[in-house]
Amino acid sequence: MNTVKNGNGGSLPGADPHVREVVRSAEQELLQLLRQRAEIMKRIGTIKQTLGGLANIFGDWLLTDDLLVLLDRKAGSRRSGFTRACRLILMNSPTPLDTRQICAGLQREFPDLLDRHKNLYASVTTVLGRLVHYAEARTFLHADGHRVWQWITDAPDAVNLVNAVLDEDEPAVPSALES
């Protein structure tokens, strides 16, 4: 009898070669779609950071209410306050941040959100893990050995988009948008 090993180490008795081909093809398509999703999330991060930078320079009046909600600058119907705040701290940082720095940013900019969290450090770490899973942020070890997080963007693209909008008479985008 013809047997094929499955992913759990078990075997599939008499697995048809056509079935194996369908599974292989579906697996390849899934991997390709996951790669595309990661690239799209990276591009979304770039656009969000660009629009956020333009709003920081020229004011939120430049953005529609719908766009303000999409950029987490205005609460939508479902309030995701803590995650939204963590996103904004990361998105507005020109450099990668460790958990302690993110906690300090939250305490400085969103003190009203902190009362609900018994262990702020643990809550921030949980949210950051989710942002990495959503491909909105990336994490790595800094040179000093501390884990840091960074909003995912194509920074040169973000700076180029902002500079394209600015008149030649206006100063170039400050390096704070570059990461």
C-alpha cells in the first residue's frame, strides 16, 4: 500500500498523487499570499506614517474624519485605546524603542489609559507581540542586547512621499520621519 507522511509524522494511506499536487499547490499559493500581505502591511505602514507626518507638519485639519479614524488619530466606533496608543508611540518614533521607552511614552501622552492596566510592562509587551504578528511592527535585539520594536515602513519611501507634497520653498521633511 502507498503511504505518505503528513505534517504530524503520521501517514496518509494511499494518498493520490493528484491530492498531493493540490496540497503542494495550495501551500505555495498560501506562502505567496502571506509574503504579499507582509509587503502590503509594510506599504500601509509607510502611507500611515507619511500621512501622520504631514498632519504633524500642517495639522489634522488636512485629514478627513474617515482618514483620522484610519490613522488612529480619532476614535472610531470600536475604541481600541491601548493598542491605538501603542501604535501611535511606535509610529511617531524615528528610532526603535524598547518596552521601557514605550511605557514612558504612554505615561507621557496617554496617562488616562494606564489606570486599567495592573502591569503596564506586561500589557505593552502583549500589544507589541500582536503588532509584530499583524506585520505592523518588527522586533529585534538592539546592539546593547535589549529587545526593541519599530513601526514597519519603507522609510525612504515615506520621506520621498512627504517631500513630493512639500513646495520647493518649504524645508525638507525633518529627519524625525526617517528611520
